[in-house]
Amino acid sequence: MGSALPAPTVARDLRFDSLRGLLIVCMAMNHIETPLRLVSDQPHGFVSSAEGFVFLSGFIAGWVYSRKRERGGDALLASGAQHRAGQIYVWHMATFFTSLALMTVVVLATQEAPPLLPALFAFNPWMAIVTGSLLLYQPGLLDILPMYCGFMLFLPWILRASAAGRAREIVLGSGAVWLLTQQFLPGAPVVIGPLNTGSFNLFAWQFLFVAGAVFGAEKAAGRLRFPLRSGWIAAAFLAAIGFWYLHRGALADVWPESVDFLVNKTKLAPLRLANFALIAYLIAACAARFPRWFTWAPFAFVGQHALPVFALQSVLAMTILAFSNFFFTPVGQWVATALMLGCLFGTAAIHAQWIKRHRTRKTHPVSLASRDGRSSAAPHVARTSAPSGQLHP
């Protein structure tokens, strides 16, 4: 029988925050050398935390901005998506320029370029600034936010089409683009001079975001249904076990290297996509039946502040990679792990305090008369801010 995810008892569904926070923590661990990569780096097969992060970002965006559209129409939807894309771009560029400044300091201090950091930062920083500002230079650790920025600009069109009853056509069209990518585009980042398209092929990975956005829109409309039959769950579980077994190299003797393209990450290859779909289905099924199992307060806290947390962890990862001689040693790996965890939760805490103060100032503004030491006789009615449970993609 089909089932919908049960409605949360509060305005904000902490299951999604928890999952997003967990995915960010896993990605951050994968960006450095740490013993925790044993459980964070593709532990379930040919699927990484990046696939889940992009899909979940699309889902939450589709859910949140469909609700915006219900309240304020297409104009609010478009302005909201454009504003969010602008925020993502600003955070990305702040991360980009901070990383560039770090690289410059390291090069000046050591008279050599760290081998694990973007070479263009060291050898042609002005070109890096130009191409980076145009999102044409996306080196490692700086290639997810530009993709997310582009996806948000297309979100209004996706949601309008979905609301008009063309959700299936949208997903099929997106799938067709993904299929053409498998056939005609390379399975590695395109690097031509100062241009670098990053590790995630936009035309392939859009399928995850679009599918997530459509599912999110369906949830906002109360139409999200998926099968929870025991037989389906058992079959998905067995198939996921098979992928895990294959990923662990158990069939290395009969798995020729010539078919590695089927699990290529840059193009989100077919077996990788299928593996992700199985894991996502199993998580959704478990979250629907046992919602409390998927509410983890520490991860939810990180997930509620995803954008600044993700941006700052990229800068810290760059810093750690710049001093790999220490941070790749056994002791250094644990130091890097502690620093990264502190960065993740510390950034979330600082951003939470900033939001709290911002809302306090907005809800209780100080009148000019009060600032001058005079009391105001006229009562002041403050405009209330957004509810604390409001979701932000």
C-alpha cells in the first residue's frame, strides 16, 4: 500500500534537518584525512553523501518554495528563489576568496604551492578571480555551491510546471538530459586552461535536484505517495546489499575495469544512480514507519544552518590540506577531525545566535526617542518575523 510521510508535529520536520546535517558532517569528513572516513566515505555502496545532499536540497527547496507560491503566487516564488540563489553565490564567493587568500599567504610564506590546493590560485590568482566569479573555475571543494546556485534559478519553472500537473513530464525530461549526458559527455571534470567545470557534471546531477524538487512540491501539495509494501522493502534491501557487496570488491575477479564507467561519480552513472535510489527508498520507508529514529538533535542543529556550515568547512578543509605534512600523520588526522567537528558545530552555533539577535532587533526595534533617552508615549506595534520553524533550503 502507498503511504505518505506523516506530518511533523511542529512547523519544522527535524527528520530532514537531521539527514541534511548528517550528510554535511559526512562530506566534511571526506574532505580531509580522518579515521572517520571508514564510516563516512561511501559505506553503503557506490553512493556518497553528495548524492543525498543534492537530492535532499532539491526536496526541501521544492517543499519550501511551493508553500511560498501558495502564499504569494509566482512573484513570491521567483523572488524567493532568486534571493536564495544570490545568498548561495555570496557564500560561495566568500569561501572562494578566503581560500584564495589562504593560498596566497601559504605561497608567500613557504615559497611553494601546496600540491593539494588549486594550482591556479598560486600561479594565476587574477585569472582565478575572474573565472571563479563567473563560476567557470570550480576546483575541488568549491564545486557544489555553484551547481546549487544554478539549480535554484531554475526552481520556479520546475515548481510551476509541477503545480500545473506536469510533474511526470518534468522528471522524464530531466531524466532524458541525464541519459544524454551518459552518452555524450566525459566522465571527468572538463579542465581547459583556467576553466574547470568541477567534479559534478551539471547536466547529470540536475536529475537528483529536479527529482527532489518535484517530490518536495508533491509533499507540499499533500500528494506525495510511495509504496511501502513489505515485499518492495525486502527487494530493495537485498539489492542494496548486493551493491554493498560489489563495492567492497567481493567480485573484483569478475568485475572488469572496463565497466567502471557504470559507477562514475562525475556523470552520476547508472549503477550509482540506482544504488542511490535504493538507499533513498529504504531511508524514506524507515523514516515513515519510525520517524523518531531519524530525529538526531546534534545533526539537526547543523542541518538548520547548512549554508554557512558547508561554506566554512570548505575553508577549513583547504587549510588542513595546505598543511598536509602534519594533518596527514596519525596524530594530525585526529587533530584535523577535532578541528572540523568544532568548525561544523561552532559555525552552526554562531549562525544560530546571529539569527536570534537579528530576529530580536526586527521584532523589538528601538525607537529613535528611546535612543535619545526619551520615552515614547505612542505604543509601537512591531512587525513579527518569520516563525522559528520556517524551513530554509
